[in-house]
Amino acid sequence: MIGDIMTSLWAILPVIVLALWACVLLLVDLWLPKDQQGSQQGESNSPITPLLAALGMLTSAAIVIARIGQPTMGFGGMMMADGFSHFICLLLLASGLVTIGLSHDYMKRLGIARGEYYVLLMFSLSGMMLMSMSADLIMVFLSLELLSIPLYVMAGIATPRPSSEEAALKYFLLGAFASGFLVYGIGLVFGATGSTSLQQIVAVVQSGNYNLALILGGAALIITGLGFKVAIVPFHMWTPDAYQGAPSAVTAFMSVGAKTAGFAALLRVFVLAFPAFSADITPVLWGLAALTMVLGNFAAIAQRNIKRLLAYSSIAHAGYIMMALVPYGQDGLSADSVASALFYLVAYAFTNFAAWAVVIALEQAGEKGLELQDYAGLGRKHPALAAVMAVAMLSFTGVPPTLGFVGKFYLFRTVLEGGHVGLALIGVLTSLVSAFYYLRVIVVMYMQEGEPEARREPWLQAMAYGSAIGVVALSIFSAPLLFLASQAVLKLF
Amino acid sequence: MLQDYLPIVILVLIATGMAGLVVLLGHLFGPRRPSARKAQPYESGMRPIGPGTRRMPIRFYLIAVLFILFDIEIVFLLPWAVVFKKLGLFGVAEMLVFILILLVGYVYAWKKGALEWE
């Protein structure tokens, strides 16, 4: 029995390290010397906390890297540390590290530098990593809560700023609502098959001894619950308000981390447990993907606030990733489906962080400097930042040589191989629509006159340039990344 | 399979029907003499004192959160104590981890001054 527990704990060691580290950091932060000058009440300006948090994430990443190629299973098949989860975990940990880089000076500047922020970030990250490993619906739910609850607090960390509190409350209420859908869906699947373990569900489905209506209802509710988290239409209502109100660094993390984890769970659950029902589920996914791409891109056109624009763009990109899921049940295509979704998640993460880094550099106190007009003249005054933004916008649009182009290429290829020509067409057309508002940002930056003020903070700049260089460099050398993504196969047993 | 639930459906129908009928009859035949006293919100028969939305010290919020924290701890500790011998060393270790995690929260709350009233 002790041996069992040891192998189980061993399987989720990266998460345990991260969560324990967060617990210790919470206490360490209490006793760290506080920088009294200019610090408000309850604020800790100590630069040691973010450094320690980054160290914890690096340790966790080192453990994950050391285990690539050795799939392990734990807790009686509830947790699965396979190539898929390794890939997602590394992406998430990298996102966490970038978020620390984006946050450090930004939080200080806004007067909301709190040590708890980094602790919450680590807790949320452990939830996301657990989610990518969950091979049991109950674990999917638990890790969803673990990732969500710290995120609600992080969205409201700029309290007493009303917009931040509003964002936190909206995100919390709708998130709790979505969790209800997910639990109900899990309940229906359990009712239909008698188990919440994906492995057992597959066995029951093969034996044919299940209730089809219940399992389809359960699958639909699981899509709804996770759809809230990844912000697909029609479950996207909270996204613009939450993304706009939350501090920009939190929004950057939220949009990448929650989306990655949500899609990880969707991919694992649907590709492993429900391939037999693809005839019924694929049309639903098709419709959701098409709706998300159309509505996200068209709604973004009307946005003048850069944070809202990026929020709608993140909805639209959830639609593109959703496209990869559509042919998930076809023979020989599920691996392509997973690989192209993973690749696009990486592309989205890099591009998104580049764009948000520029937003953070230009944001002024009191939520100023966030309108599109505030970007006028950036090309002349801060050419490097403008270049980063331009690269991000081109990558979002899907113009070579950027990662967004390569990602979209693999997505469309997967969709076309699945025979969904109509959906691919919608994807291409909405990409053309998106070019309008993405290129407008570039036009404003380079062709209009203005005097934008940007911060020169070393970590922020490093993250901005790093992400932008990553977007271009990885697109040119995309083969190794795609190879890694295609190696990240889901293991069932 | 669904036929087994027929009696429950009938029961639900009768129950809602009866309740609706009683309310309807009262509504149709009952006398109505509204007065200022009757229009007041019901407060256990007492005369209402002050507005219902009085301001409370926000510190009660922290106390309530801490109460839940330790309430849950007890909820888990009691059944654990009952089967303590059966669980053996494994149970001790598990409970130790659980309490340590709660302890982290407790120390944090303490150091942050959540337990100070002033």
C-alpha cells in the first residue's frame, strides 16, 4: 500500500512540488523584510517573493523535463502523467514564468504589489497542471476548481478599484455557474456508465451496456462547463468584462493558462472517452467552433479599448482551437487533432504574451493608455515595442513568418483531412475579417501622430522581446515543435 | 424503467395541486382588510426595529471565514477519530498533511492580523 502511494505521489510530483512551494512561500513572504518606502498597507514590495516563485516553477519544470518519455500513472488511473500532460505542463509553467516577468514591475507601479499574488499564481498553476493529467472526471472537476478559485482572487487583486472588483465578481459568479454545468454533466455520464474514470467509461462503452441519451447529455454539459473556461460562444459573456477589469498581467495569464488547461481537459475527455459518439458530438463542436470564430471576430471590430479587443480576439482564437477538436473521433485523425490543438495553444501563448506585454508597457495609472488612440505614434517613439505589437498582430491574423500562420496551417489541415470543408472556409473567412482590426492597430501605431508614453522596465521588455522573437523564430523552425506536439499522445492505460 | 417513478410523479402532482387549490380558495373567499401593521415586513411577530440593512463591522467577515476553516477541520476530524484504528499509520499521515495545510492558512491569517479586533 505504501508503495502504491509512493508511485501515485511520484506521478504528480511536479504539482506537489509547486503546491508545497506555494504553501511555504506564503509563510516566507510574511516574514520577508518589507520595503517601507512608498508601500501601501498590506503591500509587500519584496523582490524575493517573485524570485522564489519563479524558482519553484523552474524546479517543477525541471522535474517534468526529466520525465519526458516516461509515462506514469497514479491513484488507480485517476492521474496520468503522459507525453500530453508533460507538453501542457511545460507550456503552463513557461506561461507562469512569463507572467511573473510581466507582473513584477507592473504590480509595483499600480501600487498592488502583494506577495500573495505569486502564491495564488502558483496554486492556480498547480490546478492547471493537474487538469492536464486528470484521467477521471472527478479529478477534472477538482482541478478546475483549484485553477479557478485563485484566478477569481487574482482578477480582483487591484481592489479597491471598482473595475477589478467587478471583473472578479463576474468571473466568480459565471465560473461557479459553469462548474455547476460540469458537475451535472459528470453526474449524467456517471449515471450512464456507472463510472467517472475515463478508462472505465471506455470499457463500458465498448461493452455497449450504457444509456446513450444520458451520456450525450453529459457530454453536452461537460462541453458547456469547460466552454465557459475557454470562452467559446455562447459561453463567452463574462470574457470582455473580466479581461478588461482584471489587472493586465492577470488577464494575460488568465487568457493563456485557463484556455490551455480547459482545452487540455476537453481534448483528454473527448478524445479518450467519447470517440464512439463522434457522429453526434462532432456537429455540436462544428457549430460551436463556427459560432465562436464568427462572433468573436466580428465583435472585436467594434472595440476601441485594446483590452476588450484582445478579449474578443481570445474568444475568436478559442474558436480556432475548437476547430481542431471537430474531427476528434475520426480514425487516425485524433492524433492530428491533438497535435494541431497543442501547437496552436503554444502559438497563441507566445503571441498573446507579446501583445499583453506591450499593453502593460503602455498602461498608465488609473486605467489610462488603454484606448486604441493611445497607440498612435508608437512606431516612431518606441519602435521596438511597436515592432513587438506588430509581430503579435500579424501572428494573430495568421500572416507568415509568424507562429500564428503555422498554427493555423496545421489547424486547417486537420479540419480539411476530417472533411469539414465548410468549417475550414469559415475559419479562413473570419481570419480575413480579423485582419481588419488587427491591422488597424498596426496602422494606428505607424501612420498616426501621437505621443504615447511607455515604461522601460527590464523584465517587461525582456518578456516582450522574448515572446516576439519566439513567435518569429519558432515559425521558421516549427518542425521540432510540431514533432514534440505530435509526440504528446494521449495514453489511456 | 421510468414507470417505477410513476407514483412519485402522481404524488408530486397531487401535492402541488392541493397546495395550489388551498392558496386559490383562500385567494377567492378570504376577506382582505389591509392595514399599516399588516403591510409591515414580518419579523417573528415583533414590531420591526430599524431598517433591515444595518451596517455590520467587516471584521465579522474574517471571523466567519476562519470559522468555516476550522469547522471543516472538525467535520473531517470527527469521522477520522471514529475509524482511527482501522486506518492506522496511513490515516495519521493523511490527517497530518490536511492539518498542516490548514495550519499554513491559520499562521497566515494570524500574522496578517485577522484575529485582532482593534
